[in-house]
Amino acid sequence: MAHYETTVKGNIAELRDFINLKKSTLGITISTEDEVEGNVGDIKYYVAGYERFAYIGQNRVSLNVTMIESGEYVRVIATSLGGSQGVFMKINHWSEDNFLGAFTNIIEEYKKKAENCF
């Protein structure tokens, strides 16, 4: 399992649209498996599950993304799972790290864009 957390300036709708625009950079087999969006009081949330085929491990790997918007900031939490080899223990994390790294690049690009706009 690989994990990434950051806070960005902006809103969930804008960030979600940016991710969808850049989604093809996550891999040619990328798919959005499910999305949930809503709010609790003034706090907005968005949860999405993405999946892709990992050529190196010859298996599927998933990326779970949670975004929480409060005021003018969005907390982004992403966890990649699967894609490793082994029966009783994980032997490698290549696919997980690669998937999360590609997603991290999208968020970091958004952060730079947001810094220049505000």
C-alpha cells in the first residue's frame, strides 16, 4: 500500500475536473469504478475509486481518493492498493507506487496552477 496526503487551495469541483482532464496520464487502462459526493454541514466531500491494469505485475491495482473541502482548501488523501505479488506477504510495491506517483504528479501540477491563480 502506498499513501499520499496534501492540502491544496481551491474547491472539489475544480480539482475533480482537473483530475478528469489529466486522467489519461494515469494509464491507458484507467477506469473510474465509483464516485460519491456530498456534504456534512459546510464540509464537502468526494470519494472516488480508480483502477488500472499493471503490466509489470500482470494484475489490477486500485487508487482510492478522498477529498474534503473546508473553506478555500481541499484536503486530498490517496491510497493505492493491490498490484503486488506474493501469497502470504507483499513482495513488491511497484504498481502501487507507480499509480500513486502518477496521481501525485497531477495534484502537484494543480497546486502550482492554483498558486499562480490566487
